[in-house]
Amino acid sequence: MERWLAAEADSHDEEKVRLRELEAEVKQLRKDKADLEDTVEILKKAAAIFSQSQRKNTK
């Protein structure tokens, strides 16, 4: 029962609520960053492939 009461009290503490929100936001931003880094790597590889085929066509 004490844990439940403590959890209930924490849910009303604005600083703790804000901290949880910020932690969730950081987690999402890190995931988005990783996704974007993967996309950049894929695009670099695609650009290299297209560049190679372009050089072959100009010879």
C-alpha cells in the first residue's frame, strides 16, 4: 500500500512528471537519430553505386 501511495504522490510532483517526459523525449530523439544515421549510410552507398555506374557510362 505504501508503494502505491508513494507512486500516487510522485505522479502529482510536477518536477518528476516533467523529468519522465524529458526522459521519454530523449529516448525518442536517440531512436530518431539512429534511424537518420542509418538512412545517411544507405544514401552514401547508393550515391557511390550511382557514381560508379555513371563513370562506366561516360567511358
